[in-house]
Amino acid sequence: MRRIRARNFIRDSITLAAIGMAATGAVCEAAADQNLAPAVNVAGDKVLKFDWPEVQIGTGEYAEGPTGVTVFRFPRKAMGVVDVRGGAPGTVMTDYLRLGYESPDIDAIVFSGGSAYGLETTTAVATALKDDNIRNGFWNNTAVTAGAIIYDFGDRRLNEVYPDKKLAQAALRAAQPGVFPQGAQGAGRFARTGGFFNCGSYSGQGGAFRQIGNIKIATFVVLNAGGLITTRDGKIAACYDDASWPKALKTTDLLAAIPLSRKAGWNGVPRGGDNKNTTISLVVTNQKLSNAELQRLAVQVHTSMARAIQPFATVSDGDVLYAISTAETGNERGAGGRSASDLNNELGTADLGAIASEMMWDSILASIPDQPKAVAPSRDYKPQGRDIAAFAGKYVFSPFVTLEIKVDGDRLFALATGERPAYAIGKDKPVELLPVSPGYFTVPDRYPLTLRFDGPGRLIVNPGHWQQLGLRG
């Protein structure tokens, strides 16, 4: 979790009232009042499916952000532990999971966007379980939920919509066994990776499942890491690299050149990246484990993730891993300790950890969606001033991001006039929008940036899965 600027929403409301523009009010209401409709269990073309009734998963998203939440529910409660590695974690019920109880207490693990504001999703899942009469107020039947957040604000989004109570409870109530959307979905809806080296690539959530005999293991991750995602042969899995970087660059090449590889002047890296990142993860097994064994599983798997994410667990990362046992199978322990292992009923703790570690690497790689491609300006389409005159105006994306579009002859320019810039469109001087097709423009940059005028008074930045909508005031 990164340190964030607290926003005074009352002040914002007064400011918006003074503007008095219906379109402006509509955009800012979505950002400040959270009057949004949840979308649950949205899935792209990558979905992990597995047979495990005791692991139910629900996702919720606000496309207006975009941002989201992922809920892992364990219907009969489960034993849980936590391992925190990052220097800036944002969690709920962490201390409780460190007490070492041997009883199955956990109803759900909740992952969320929205930074500190998204933490309400964890407690919202607990209150939903009570409101739905699944749990109650008796001390031995209280809903217990734990969770963690990622930071998905800052320069990646032009608004500050966050996952809230309504979204989390909708995700819980839509939870279903054995279905996990992968890529930029749920809590990973607007995650990014590689900010440590200015990569700015998109990521999301990923999962893996394996069954060995009667033993089931699942790993899940929401990847918002500052480090580079690295394949098993040392290649960079996703990165918007600088044009002057050497070809076939590997993660080790960048790591070996620190600190120069992180600065302007090393192969032309132009600017600093957003290094305030987090990887939140979960490993679940149906094998009976003691609290100490489950804790060791968490440590082993979490440690292994430094192979796939480099660097890992920095001062600006909020890395947190939860380990859960549903305790459905496993050999009984007698007075003499653990009985002899049976491959069908029990794995040694170290073996279990090694298997889960490899699965977590698979989950990390599965979290990466297809990256948007840069669009080249058209060589043939040359709009005239009369064709683009209707695009002029101020487009409000949130109380702090506004783009002013101006026409100069047959050319179109954009300037950020609010508190913050809009990606490569800054506040200092207008940036020319180069035409691609009627109503469609691009700004050449290291990171793809396109704009589409989508009907009267609507401007969409980066149309598609990560789009941001502005309305003309």
C-alpha cells in the first residue's frame, strides 16, 4: 500500500456544485459518491476452472474506475495464517492470524483495489455473512474475514473510484466454486507491474490448481508488483521498454545495472516509475496441517516468489501471502506424531511447499493480460478544421483531471487543466493529437495513449479494457 493523499470529498462536492454543469456532476458523482452498479464474475478469455466445492470465488468490478474486488469464501470455515514481506502492507485481521490457533476460523480472504479505502471490503464480507444469517453474534459463530489491498490509484487512473461495501457484498453473494477469472479482472482490474524499471505494463490476477491423489492445492495472486515479472528462462514477461534498450534484454541485465538502469541516462530511460506496488497472494490446500506447518508453507511459497518477481518485497511493496487449509483430508496424528505418509492422503510439508511454489509462479505468469499495442498515426487521413471543430471543449474525468481540447487550424491539441496530468498529456503545454481515423487520435509515447471522441460530449482515453471516460462540461 502506498502513502496516499487524503481527499476532502465535502470540498469536492462544493466545488462541483459551483461548476453547475450536469456532465461534470455526473462524472464526479461516480468518483466521489460511489453511486455505481456492481458487475460480478466478469470474465475475459482466460478462466481457471477446477473441482473444489470448499473454495468459492466471487469477483466484483466497477468499470467506471476500473477497479475491483476478489472474494475467496470457505463455506465450512478454514484454518489460516499470514506471511507479510513487503514494506508497505495494507491488511485486515493480520494480528489475529498470527496467534497460532489450531481451530478453523476463517470464512473468507478478500483481495481489493482502492488502497486503504478498499479495506472496507474485508469487513463488508463479514457483515454480509451475518446479514444473510450465515453467521451470527455468538462468539463461536462470528464471521471472520481477512484481507489485503493493492494501490491502483495515482497516475494509472484519472479518477479515484474504489471498491466499497456494496461491491464486496455483491461479489460474496455471487461466489461460486471452482471458477476464477484471470487477467485484469476482480481485484486485479487495474493492476500494473514493472514500475521499478518504468515498464508500466498491465497485469491482473492469476491462479493455478493441481490435484495429487486426494490432495488439492490452489494458488492465487493479484499482481501489482514493482518488480519485473520474470519467466523461468529469465526473460521479462511484460514491459513497455524504452526504444533505446538493447534487444533481448533480460531481468538480470537490468538488475546488474542498478542504479543506472533505473535512471534517465541509462539507455535513455525517460522518467521515474510508480514504485508503490503490491503483490497479494493465497495458497489453499485441503490437506490437514498444524498451524506451524501451515505457517511454514506460507513462508516457503512467499519466499519462492522472489524468483518470478524481481526485485521483490521492497520498501514500497505491500506483499502479503495467506495460506489456508480446509482440512478435508490427511492422515491422523497420534500420540507419536504424524503417521507414515500416504501419497493419496498426505504430502510432506516441504513437498507441498515446493509444489505450491511452482504453482504460484504459474499463477503470476497467468495474471498477465494481453498488452495494448501502440497505434500509429494515419498517413492518409488528414482531417480538416470543420471535421474536428465539434471536439473542442473541456472534458472532466474527475474532480482533479480535466482535459481541454482545442482546434488550431486543421490540428487538434490537448492540455490537462486540472490538478493532475493525464498520462502523456501534461499541464505545461498543449500536446498535439495525431489523427488515426475519424474521431480517433493518438499521442506517440513509450506507453500507448489513444483518444476517441465517442458521440456528443464524450471523450474516451485508451478505449478498451482500461478506458477512462470524460464528459464535456
